[in-house]
Amino acid sequence: MHILGYFLKASKDFEIKLEHLRIRRNLRNEKIIRKLKELGFAISIDEVINEARGESIGRPHIASVLMQKGYVRDINEAFEIYLGEGKKAFYERERISPSEGIELIKSAGGIPVLAHPKYLKQNGLEEVIKGLKDIGLQGIEVYYSMNKKEETKRYSRIAKKYGLIATGGTDFHGSNKPDIDIGRGLGDFRVEYKIIEKMRLIISQ
């Protein structure tokens, strides 16, 4: 489950938690690299850092290095064989609970929004969203370029039912998703600016 935070302000608690997660993420990356070396791959953390080009380092960057060195045909194969959950070089990363994420975002003056609900278990989803609303969730990502029409309609209905902001997102992840940009998703998908205006109105109240 991904919780987005919009319009965050400076928050000591938020920064402390973020730094903790960065450290744990880097330790996980090093474990993955060590395991890949044990599997016979000539790969180093420095190569992965160079591939990230200043972005937060993650498995997609490791997959890209494996692809460039000819160990896998593409990034999908890297995840299917080595980096995906339960695969040969997979290590779980530390996560925070949805309630903690919502609390941290609210403490930083932001708007917490549930991202791409299509990737969550659909059976009982409405009850999950209601529970999140009860602990501070303010929006749900209704408009998403990978949604089917019936999914967008369903999430829109849920947003209206529980008084949540219907937001939109492209799932932009920098160079890891070159066909997606901020505000522009796959095909002709666009996120309308009026969504941002609605959130700004809530922040100003």
C-alpha cells in the first residue's frame, strides 16, 4: 500500500523517519548486491549508484545494471528471476504502517492520499478505505493511467461516498519509467490541474 503526501511542510519527525528509512533501504541494497555476487554476478554498489544518477537507489537501478551487463534480457527478467519478492536475491525492506504514514504526513501539514488502489486486494477494498479515512486519509487516486474504465468509476464512487478527494497520478518514477512524466501517463492520460486546486483549497482552510 502506497500513501502519497501532498503539500508537506518542514517537519522534524518526518525528516527523522525519512532518514531512518533511507539508511535501512541502503542496507537492503547492499545485501542484494552481496547476494548477486554470491550468485556469480560482477556487480558493485558503485555501479548502481552511478546508474541512479542522484535518485534514491532501489531495485530498478540494480536491475538496469544487470541488464546493461548482459546478465538479463530486460528489467522485467531481472525481477522475475532475482529481484522480485521471494526470488533469489530478494530481501524485504522495512516498511511503515499505513496509519503511521498518514500520521507522519498529517504532522507535516500534508494531505495523505491512497495511491493506485487497483494494486490492492479488491475484495474488501471499500472497508479498507473507510478504515483509512477514519484515521485521517483525505484522498484516493481515482484517475490513474493503468486503470480500466470500470475501476475509475468504482474508485470515484468510493471517494464520493466517504468524502475523499478524487486525485490523479501517473506513478512517475524518474528514469525508471521513461514513458511516464509528472502529470502525463501512458497514452493520452493527463491529470487535470483542477485536482491540485481542490487540494490547495483544503490546505488553505
